[in-house]
Amino acid sequence: NNMLGLSLKSKEYNLIYIYYLFKLIDLDWFVNPGAVPSVNIDQFINTFLPLPSFPEQCVIADFLDRKTAKIDEMMNKVESQIEKLQEYRQALITSAVTGKIMVN
């Protein structure tokens, strides 16, 4: 009785959906600590993971791809703005220290 839901022999699966699914898992929960950490496979196998029909997996994976792409784009814009602000800050400091601008 495999609660994992990933009986891959009997179902089609979308690898991108599986990728997102496994990104959600806190793998620390499955690891037995020690000098040589190991995975508790029984605990992993008895974990329920949702595996909807193949068409639903595709819809979910496509949705997540679109949303994460938008998030990545926004993060890149913010990172670029931060870099520009840091450059402006450094230029402002340099100008103040060298006397090119008056500081009150």
C-alpha cells in the first residue's frame, strides 16, 4: 500500500509537475542524522503526495512555470534596481568626500 501515489508504472506523469512537487517536500524530515546521514525510505514511501491525472499535472505545471517566470522577472528587475542604487550611493559618497558636492 504505497501512499506516495507515484506508482509510476500505472500512471503517466509530468516531470515538471513532479519537480514542483518535490520542491515542496522538506527533505530534512526524511533524513536520519548521524555521521553518515541517510534517508528513511519507509517514511518517504508512506508520505502521501498528490498525483492528479496527467492532464491536470500538465495544467498545474504550466501554471507554475508561468507564475515562477513572472516572479523571476520581477526579482531580476529588483536586483538590477538595487545594483543601480548601490552605484548611485557610491558615486554620491565619492562626490561628497572629494568635495564635488556641498554637504550641509
